[in-house]
Amino acid sequence: MAKKDQLGIETWDVTDHLKTHESQAAYLQAAFEDYPEDAEFIAKVLGDIARARSMAKVAEKTKLSRESLYKALSGDRDPRLSTILKAAHAMGFKLQVV
């Protein structure tokens, strides 16, 4: 659901458009195609998907704390590959090399 800012203008949130596994997979695929070497961006995309699904549920599946998962998938830092793999797996994604 769109939130309004102080001026009453609705803010755009990508999670409002990531309701299905298919839309989430397409978003992640596009991130890998457009920014294949940008680990922070890929992490941010996974974070968006985790927020759309419920960060708490994803954190539970990864056995990481919700706070550390938020930080790792914020796009503000270079994430560990193990975190990326745990998050992707917890959300039902398979990463493959072509």
C-alpha cells in the first residue's frame, strides 16, 4: 500500500509491485542482466524482494537476525556471498551460471 509523504504525495515503493514469485524473479533477473558486477545493487534487489515477502520470515529461514539481513540487503555495503546465497535460497531462487 502506498504511503504518503509530508505533503500528502504518495511515495512509490517497488515492493508494491513484487507480489508474485514471477514478478520477483523477473526483477532479480533484470538486476543480474543490467548490473552483473554490482553486488550492492543485487543485494538491494534481494532486499526489496525480502521486504515484499516479509523480512522477518526470510530472516527466520536464513537463520540470520532480521536486523543483520536488513543491513546486508540494504545496498549500502558489499554483501558476503554466503548471505546472498542464503537469502536467495530462502526465497526460492536458484542462482545459476550460463
